[in-house]
Amino acid sequence: MPRTLIKKSPVSEGISRRFFVAIDALVTYKRINSLDAFCTEYRLSSPRYREMRLEYGITPTPGYVSRYKNVELEAIYYLVLNYPLSSDWLLTGRGKMLTAKV
């Protein structure tokens, strides 16, 4: 069976960037302690997201290319389910990031 290659796209790159913007905002508002704490709480791979942050985070490392191409659906699900974050903003970039005052 052929292996499916997952490629980056402008859509997935935008979602990844907004994911890290949201994580940093939640840390600033003291809703979560850190990216690692978020990953631990929802059983996500901390090393994966630390590496992705180097490419997509608020202050990306110039020229760095992560081995990981996309934020996992589970991470998006937990972020939208458990925090006042707009799924529309996270997926499309439209509207406001927060759905409630924090």
C-alpha cells in the first residue's frame, strides 16, 4: 500500500500559526501554564509542538523547517472545546480569536 505524504499548504500553515498565537494568548491570560502543560493535559506530544513552534510560533526561528507539517486535529479539538477560542478564527482567520472576555 502506498504511503500517503502529508504536505504543507497555505491553509495548514495558517492554522498552525494561529494555533500557536492562541496558545501564547492563553498563557498570557493565565488560562494555561505553558505549551508543555497543554500537551501533557491532553496527552499530546510536547516534543512535536515544541519543534513546530520553532517554525510557526510567535517568534519563529529564521529558516527553520519542522519535521511536522500540521497541527493534529486532537489539539485543535481540545483548544476549541476547553477554552473560549473561536473555531472560525482558528480555522479561517476570520473574526475574533476569543469568544468570551478573558
